[in-house]
Amino acid sequence: MSPITLLARPRTSVSEFPTFGPMVSGVILASRRFDLVRSLRRGAIVFGLAIPLAVLPLAPLYPQGPPPSVSEPVVGPTRGSLVVAGGGDLGPEIWDRFVSLAGGEQARIVVIPTAAPDEDLPDDWKGLDGLQATGARDLVILHTRDPSEADIESFVRPLQEATGVWLPGGRPWRLVDAYLHTRVHEELYDLLNRGGVVGGTSAGASIQASFLIRGDPETNQVVYSPDYTEGFGFLERVAVDQHLLARGREADLWQVLHIHPELLGIGLDEGTALVIQGNRAEVIGESQVLLYDASAASMRPRRLGAGTVFDLGSRELIGHAGPGFPARRTVHGDDF
């Protein structure tokens, strides 16, 4: 399907955006997968070595803390921000933060609802309500089931103009099938590299990690699916689960870490999100985030409440959000 614009300011490409109709376009072109140059370019972006294509006025609105030392791995994007949310009803503090990171009143936001099944995407789809409640006006829906279409220049053009992208919930395998290693995937990296924000909830949170869980197309009860283990990779050496406490999934990430102990497991409860810039991760929302570390002495997850700021590289507590939060320190215990 071609992208459509909602409440958007005039663009030269508006004529390419028909009404929200068929979910899959009949246009089939030869797929353009990542070649070696693109792969190297992606790697450079992940490690902060690429030259940004554009510089947008999107400086973070919240303190980021000290940069990681050279010995610490960088988990999140070195430029731009991520918002990873645990599903359920998201409060205004999450929507407002995402839109603020995207540029506030000047935000240009693309919403990619592909994780949802077709029957959940009617013409009067309500998935934009949370964004519209913040006053966001420039919203574009981008959706296809066809990875060939995801490689077409005209299809990805809204992403080239975007300051933020939101990935609603559903099933993460649909995002993998449609976008992994396509131009859409590459443009999401470019968006981060020029200072934008990628956010998502439920499946839209899990897909942002390098290691994908609950990717089985048949059921969301299977934590580890060998055919679907690669996410979009915005969070390196990480696996993200969602609906954690609401659905009794507190022990599930240990299954993945038993096979891949090098991973950091992040479990997000409903109505809760992490805002991530580099290694700095801040909890916002109404519930908790649980962190799973197979190298820790205690095999219990660490629980982070709203306002907690955590270093994903050193896996240490930094402090709490807001001016003058404490210098980073090591925490001995399970509940923060």
C-alpha cells in the first residue's frame, strides 16, 4: 500500500498518497536487498561512525548523563532516541515524550502499523489517537506486506522526511517479513542517525532489539523461534519482551538468556516505556521495567520504577531523571 498523509502540511508527494484502502499493493518490483555497501553503512551508523545526512534541531530535552567509556559497549543509538513501550494503554507521559523527541509542534511522524493483522486495520483505524491527543499534526501511515514495495523509492520517501517513526503493536514476525533488510529498514537507521526518534509498543518494542523473541507466526506463547531471531537491531545485544507483568511473563526471558547469556533482557510491563539514548535508559509510565542479566550474581531480574535512569552498557544505576540526578553508582540489590 502507498503511504497516506493525515492532517499534514502540503507536500509535493501528496498526490502519491491515496486513501487508506487495500493493505497490499499490486505493484511488484524487483527487490533491492542490502548490498555490501549498505551493510557497511548500517554498521557505521550503529557504531556512530557514519556522517549524518542532515542535522535536525532535535537535541534531547532530558539529561543524558556522562558518555560511555571506551570499554563499555554502546547498546542504543549513538545519535537519536528510542522509545520502547510494553503495550496496553500508554499514558500521556509516553506519548508526549515521543512527540517531544520528534520535534514537538514541528514533528513529522510516520506510523507503521504492519505488525497488526489486516482485520485490525480498517479505514477508520484508531491507532493515531494517542499521537493526535498530543497535538501532533503531521502524521503519515506507511504500510505494506510486500518487501519489494518496501524497497521502492517513492514508498520510503515519507521516512526520508520524518523526524519520528512509531511502530504500533501486533506480531513482530509481520514486521520482519515486510521490512527486514529493505529500504524501510535502512531509512529507520538513517532517521536515528540524523537525530530522530523511533518508538514502538508491544511488537513494535520487541522488533527494535537485535535479538527477536516471540517471533513464531503461529503463536505468541513461544519465546524462542529459531526462524525469527533477528530484529531491527537498534538495541545491540538485547532482547525485549512486553506485557510482562500483565501476562505473567516474568520468567520467560531466562529461556533466551540460557541459550544466549551475552544478551541483556529487557522486560516491559504495560503502560510503561524506556527512553533510550546511547546507553542511557530512563523509565517512564505507570509500572515497571525488569532487566535480566545472566552474568549477575543474583539470578533475579532487577526492577526499575518510573524515573529510574540506568546505564545499559555498564548495567549500573545512574540515578533519577531530572536536573541534578546523582552520579552513576553500582547498585547492590534487585529493586530500584
